[in-house]
Amino acid sequence: MADRGVADLLERARALDAADPLGSLREAFAPMGDVTAYLDGNSLGRPTRATPDRLRAFAGEEWGGRLIRGWDEGWFEAPLTVGDRLGNAVLGAAPGQTFVGESTTVVLYKLIHSALDARPDRREIVADTGNFPTDRFLIQSIADARGLDVRWLEPTTDPQSGVPGILGRQVDEAVSDRTALVLLSHVDYRTAGIADLPEITRVAHAVGALVVWDLCHSVGALPLRMDEWNVDFAAGCTYKYLNGGPGAPAFGYVAARHIPSASQPIPGWMGAAEVFRMADRFEPHAGIRRFVSGTPSVLAMVPLQSMLDLIEDVGMEAIRRKSEGLTDFIVDLYDELLEPAGAELGSPRSAADRGGHVTVHHERSEAALPLLWKRGIIPDFRRPGGLRLGASPLSTGFAEVCAGIVGIRDALLEAGATH
Ligand SMILES: *Cc1c(COP(=O)(O)O)cnc(C)c1O
């Protein structure tokens, strides 16, 4: 495209930034050093500007100054207090149903076992072959260990969004009175396609099955209504759109109706009815604390709380509007710049069907990546040729997105010239 075209796009981007009601919040994030366009907040969100100070204050004053007294002064309750904040700010969950635990993998492990224990007479699990590896690996190994069968659904092209995903009618056809649980992702980590969570939950419940939803790519990107949608169990990352930092602990949601009888497969002292009684046998806590296993990662919850401050201020509805604006703009830039360079769109065209990122495929993505990194442009790459262009709503600007995609177009063309 002629430079005139790029100049017009940049001008449009600056106008969008000027009109963005959340634009000033970009200043609430730590500077990015040599990076000019960060399009990977869907994999690792940026730290808030307050995070380095908060971490220093935590180490110096709370840990260093309060020492062991800190456990009585809030750390002990942190998995539940931070859980309740998450529930309220991003999950649509009333208090007492959310805990902060370990990695998403371990939290899912707990929730899957718990759901299966709640349906002891049922022999089948419904899951899909398009889910993230951890979800598929867990389902297969848990099914093997318990002697259950897995009905693997294949993603099919959604007539509405045009991208592969799991449809409500597929789940409807697969579930029966043999189904113990359905495990799916709400937003597809590759395509960003949104599954019809309320409908799929309804068809699972209609046969008496339970649902476990993976919310890794939806939490912090779109408003969620766990209670209203009647979800049974859900888990998700806090280091993607919740900017909790590398390895920040995941959360688990368990609907209040299941908690009193819920089992969990890693019963530890921190989930016991009376934690400091040092009892002979495990007696679960009456509440959501029973899902806590060992000593919680208090230090690793510090950055997340700084992001929750920002989210609580603006609310998920405004964040979703910004996110839709950003990904709509990315699709426009794809049409103008990337499609003419030979790329293919791998995400839904309509914002209503799409989470917080846009995937484009190009055979030279991998060759372009080192050029991009050198130039401070950071998209997310997934083999074979997928570039996920993530736009974390609060930290990403329209001009940033535009500069990034112009750079990606240039790098794809250059990588072609040298091959
Ligand atoms: C990112 C992601 C995970 C990550 O699991 P961890 O145990 O936190 O590494 C799991 N599931 C999905 C769908 C993801 O996108």
C-alpha cells in the first residue's frame, strides 16, 4: 500500500485514541522499554504502573515488617478475599464461590475431579479436540485413571461466525444420561470465537450433566455472568487479561449449590474445617475454602490486585466496548494491509462473536517474527502460521495497534523477499 494509505490509517487511529473514554488508562501501565506495539496481552498482560511499588512495599513492609503476623492480618484469607473481588469484578459471581489457587492446570484438575465425584454413576465426559493442550491432557488422564470414556467433539464451522468452534447442537447431540460433565473453553484460544456458554450449559443440565468452563481467554476481556448462567464450575488464568504477572495463580469458581457436598482431590491442611487444629483426618471446610490445598501464593497475588483496582473503577461493560473497538479496528487493518499481503483471517468478523484477539494466518509468520521482535513489535505466534493479535483493552491504544500491524505487513513482505 502506498504511504498515503498508511498515513490515513494512522490518522484514523489517532482519532480513535482521542475519542477513547478509557484512553487515559494506558498511562496506568508500566512503560514498555523498547516495545512500540505490544499485541500479546492475551498471553501475558503488562504490569500496572503501581505494580513495582506494590511488590516492593509488600516485600519491605508486609513480609519484612509484619513477618509471621501477616498470616493473621490478611494473607490467610487472601485466596478467598481476592477470589471474592474477582467474582464481583469479572465473573458475575456472588461472594463465597471463588478461590485463588494454583496454576489453571491444577485448578482444573481439582474441579474436574470434584464434578465427576458429584456424578458417580455416570461414565462419560464430553470435551473437544480443539481445546488448549492442558485441558485435553487433563481430561484424558483423569478419564483413564477413573475408567471413564471421553466423547471428543470436533470443532465445526459456526454458520454465524464462519470459524471452527463447538456448537450448542453438537453438545446437545453428544450428551445423554451417561454424561457426567462437559468441559469446554468459553473463548477459543486460537480463533477467539465465543462459545454459546449459556446455551451449552443449558443442554448439559437438561440431561443432568455438569459443566466445567475454562475462562482463560474470556476473563477480563468480556463480561461474565457465572451465577446468572447457572455455571457449575469454572477456572481461568490471571496472567492474561488480568495482568497478574508470569505464573500468577489461577482462580476457581464453584457454584454455591455444589460447595457443601463438593469433594476435591488435593485435600490439604489449608482447606480443612479448622486449619490450625492439626486434625488426624481431613474434615473439609464448610465453604469454598475447602478448595484451597496448601499455603497460598500471597506474594503472587499482589500485581493482580492492582489490575483489579483499575477494572473495578471502569467495569467490564466499558472494557468490553473498548475491546470490541480495538478488535474491529484490527479487522479493518487486516483488510487494508494484511489480506493484500497474503494473510488469511482466522477469527470471526463480527465483534459479537469474538473475544479479545484476532488471529491471522500467513505462511511466513515464523520468518517474520525475529524481524518484528527486533523492531519492538510483539504479536503472539502459534505454529504453524498463526499470528494472534491480542489487544488487552485497558493497556492497548489504537495507534499502537496500527503501528504494529503496519510493521507486521512490512515484515511479512520482507521475509518473503529473503526466502
Ligand atoms: C492459557 C491457558 C491455560 C494455561 O494453563 P496454566 O496451567 O495456567 O499454564 C489453560 N487453558 C487455556 C484455555 C488457556 O488459554
